Amino acid sequence: MSFETISYQSADGVALITLSRPEKRNAMNVQMVRELNEAWHRFEAGEDRAAVVAAAGGHFSVGVDINDVPPEAWRAIPGAATRSTKPVVAATNGWCIGGAFIIVQMSEYCVACETTKFLYPEARIGLTGGMIASLAARIPHKIATEFMFLGEPLEAQRAYEVGLVNKVVGKGEQVGEAMKVARKLAGMAPLVVSTLKAFVDGMMPASPVEEMCRTRLSLERISRSEDFAEGVAAFREKREPRFRGR
């Protein structure tokens, strides 16, 4: 599997997923969303036990590419468009805006370079995807609503103070520190980590958009199944279908 807008490296039980459109400040276009979705599926199905999501260049990502808007940007989000049983560590730097912020929001751990500035400007633009709503379950309510409603930057130190970020590091140190954390996670008992992650995810309120994504995936699984194809074929051939549960 080859990628063009991201890179995927695997070592020591850790998958390093890097957004790689630095010339566009890692804006998330149609191809990047598709490749991120493939990367999360690859991570979940593979032997790596933790992942780091980072970025090439001076910025994590400025969000959706307005010149190539992905119609289903939510498919780039870990845990939204894929089954997620393993921890993800975000390593941020520079601007982290909009949909890219949701990747951080849905990660289990975040190491932020001191240059990081988080921004969610949708109330100032007049359009929202809505997945941001569950931020209120992850940091104090009034900080979350301030961030969402006013669309003003949240700098790394403040993000650390309110619990969005685990650690703030110097310029250029975020990936190395995130990899240290991920290697520690990869060395833990995987059944315990996945079980505790499932318990935590079950306790975390989901936004209506997250529920929509999960419902969409469930229905897609059926519509793309061998059983559906068999059912259609059996109807056309006027015979009893032979369903196999896949």
C-alpha cells in the first residue's frame, strides 16, 4: 500500500502516520482524507500497538483544503470512520485547525510543540461538521464552548492547562517525545490497554455526528457484504439465498 499525501512507517510496535503536504500546510484534500482512512484501517488490522500522528513542515494542518473539499472529511478521524481499539498519540506543531483539530480531540494523548495553535473557526465561517461538540466531554465545558463559539486560537500552554494537551515541548521535539510515549504504550499489555480504551470510549458521550458516523459505517458494512450480493443474486435467480454472515 503506497501513499502520496501521508507517510506510514512501522517500527517497535508503533505506527508513525505523517501528514505530508507541507507545501499546502498539510491541508486535508480528498486524497489525504482517503489515505488517512486507509492508514487507520491498516493500523487497526496490523500488529502495531500504538500510533503517532504527526506532520511534515511547520504546521500540523490548516484543516480542510478549500480548493479540494473532501465531502466526507470525517473519514480521516481515528475512531469515527474505523474501528479503534489501540491508542493514538498526536504530535502537533504550528496551526492545527478545524478537521485536523478533531484528529487531536479523538486521540488518547497529545504532545504539542510550543508553536502549536489550535483553532476551530466554523462559527466565524458559517458552516460546521458538528463533530467538535464532544470536546465538551473532554475539557471543561466553558473552555470548550469558548473555543467553539468564538473561533479564537488556543495556544499550546493554555491547551495544556485545560487538559487538552499532555505535554508541551520545544520546537521540533514533538515527534520524538510522542514516539517515546507510543513505545511505552506499545510495551503495555495489549488486552488491558484495549479493554480500558473500550471502557473509556463507552463512558465518553458521543456527539450526534459521531453517532451518525457509526450508524453509517454499520449500514455500509451490510450494503457492501457478500450476503447482500448473494441476496440480490438469489432474488434474480429465483432461488433460496445462501447467507454466510460476511
